[in-house]
Amino acid sequence: MKFEYSSTSTFNKELKRLSKKYRSLKKDIAQLLEDIENNPDLGTDLGQGFRKIRLKITSKGKGKSGGGRVVTHNIIVSTSHRKIVMVILWDKSEIENVNTDILKTLL
């Protein structure tokens, strides 16, 4: 299956900010993309194509439960092609959850 990735400006801003705090974050995101390719239905289904995925931040040292969260928007283009939009990223210790109504406005 072919995967095409993109990200929102909100995701990019948070990635930049959190990468300064957690040096391993970019590698952790790269690992997440690989995990998504192995299991496109990874994470919790939030409806309307959105999925919330727990992210292990290696340099934080707390595992997935205390790490970060990434919300993706999955678009099935065809049976062999998916587009994945990285919508938002946050540190679990800073924000508990994100309102699903906000996600639509970020796309």
C-alpha cells in the first residue's frame, strides 16, 4: 500500500517547539510513521477519519502512556493508496485531551 504524508501548520509548530524540549522527538515521529504503514488503523478511532495515536517520546522516559499524542486524519484514496495528514501533536503532561470539534478547523 502507498502512503502519502502531510502535516498542518499547527502540527509543525508543536513539533518544532517540543523537539527543543525532547531531542528524540523527530526520530520518534519517524518511527510512528513506520508503525502507521505497518498498521494503518493504529490508535483510537475518533470518527470522520480522525485517529488519536499514543506516541512514545524516548527522551522523556515515560513510555506511551505518559508520552505524547498525535491526531491523524486518514483519507483512503483507493484500495492501494492512503493519505495521512498529521493534524496535531501535544505532550500528555501539558494537555490532557483535545476537543474533537477543534480538529475539523485545523484541516
